[in-house]
Amino acid sequence: MKILYFGGGLGNQIFEYSFYLALKERFPNENIFGVYPDFKFREHIGGFEVEKIFDVKFPATSFKAKLIVLLLFLYKKINPQTSLCSLHPVNVNWDSIVFNAFKSDLSFYKERKEWLEYKNISLDLKNRKIIDKILTTNSVAIHVRRGDFLSPKYNNILGNIATLAYYQKALDIIKSKISDPYFFVFSDDMIWCKTVLNLPEKTVYVDWNKGKDSFLDMYLMTFTKANIIANSTFSYWGAYLNKNTPIVVYPEKWINADYYPNIFPADWIGVNVE
């Protein structure tokens, strides 16, 4: 038996699905269960939304799986070095029973074809017009995430990375590679974007996909010809799922930690502002 412990927003849930597929391939004869604690999704407006948006199926849960997770988490507090739990977001102990499902590594999905497809997305007139504009211009998606990254809970680990200096360098790279770029900004802090980024007149601030429609920003980003992303999993998948072979610029420093996720394709352009 293998048990995956799920949580986080949509971007994290996609990474979790990729690890689930990798686990199934590695252990084809194992029963795999999922545990989906409400509190792990509560802070994200969409909750556990990935199955509603993509044509995917996550593992079933069970009372036994929940009980085992509880007992092994308690045991890990007594014996932190136990191999029964694999909780690190990058390193994997394949012999474990319980896994933090959020594990990020390009090897879990880079060779997969059509493994993650959107369900039929119903767009309102405003979003349909934006896609038309994206498809008929040298479109560049800029994703800026501030909001929760500025909070005490996340600032130490994710804050002060996708800074103004990063976006200025990223914009310079894009302008050197794309003539007459047309920018489409997606953000949880449009005031900061409008007052600080100093973007040209050919810019659309996509500020209407709110609440449970927030995932539409990720969907729209997959149509552009280039992507400037933040150190955000939501941002990452907006670029990775883009089938236009876009120019992608990302912050070379992804996290304030002593590990580095192997998630960036070789043709993406990393920017270091340190």
C-alpha cells in the first residue's frame, strides 16, 4: 500500500498528479490511496479543483488510509528519521508508505504525451475576446504573484524572488527576442503591476477572473507566444502547458531554501538578479 497526502492550490495539485502517475508506474501492483484533508485546501478559493478543470482522476481515499497517515505522522514526530514517510518536496524515498504528494521533478512528466488535458472550458465573451487578441498579436503573458507570498506564512520561503528587478530583466529579454510585443498581465496585485512595472500602451490587465474562475488565468496564459512567470506553481503550469513552444523567462532562484527543484526545460531562460 502507498498513500499520497494531498493539498495546496491548483498549481501544486498538478505537480501532485504528476507524482501520482510516477508512483503508479513504479509500483504497478500496489494499491494507491489518497488523503485529502479539507484544511490543506481551505486557503485556496478553488479548493481541490484539479479534477473539475482537467481530464484526470486522482486515487480514492479510505478510512484505513486516513488512519495510517495519522499514525505515521505521529510516529514521525517521535522518530523524525523514519523511512516510512517521504515528505520532502523534491527528494523521494520510494520505499515509504506515506508520501507528501507535492514533489516537483521534470522527470515525472517531461516524456508524457497528452497526460494533462483541459476539460471543455466554457468562456464568457470577455475571455473569448482576450484569446482572439492573444492569438492575433505577438502576445506575452506576464504573471505576477504577490498576495499570499507577502504573508508571514510564505514570505520567508517564497518572497523577495520575483522582484521588480527580475521583471525588468525579463522584459528586456522578451523585447530583444519579440518585435512589437503585446503584454497580457495576470496578477493578484494589479495595482502594483499598473504603478510599478511601467508597461507600454499595448498591455491588457486581465483582472476579471476571480474566485472559482481564477483558473481561467492559467488557461489564457497557455495561448501566448511568450511567458514571463513568477516563482509560482500556478505561473509555471501556465507556461509549461502552453503548446505554442513559447519563449519562457523564469526566476533562476525559485525558492529560499537549500534545495532546487528540477522543473525547468532546457530551453527556458533563467534570470538571476542577485
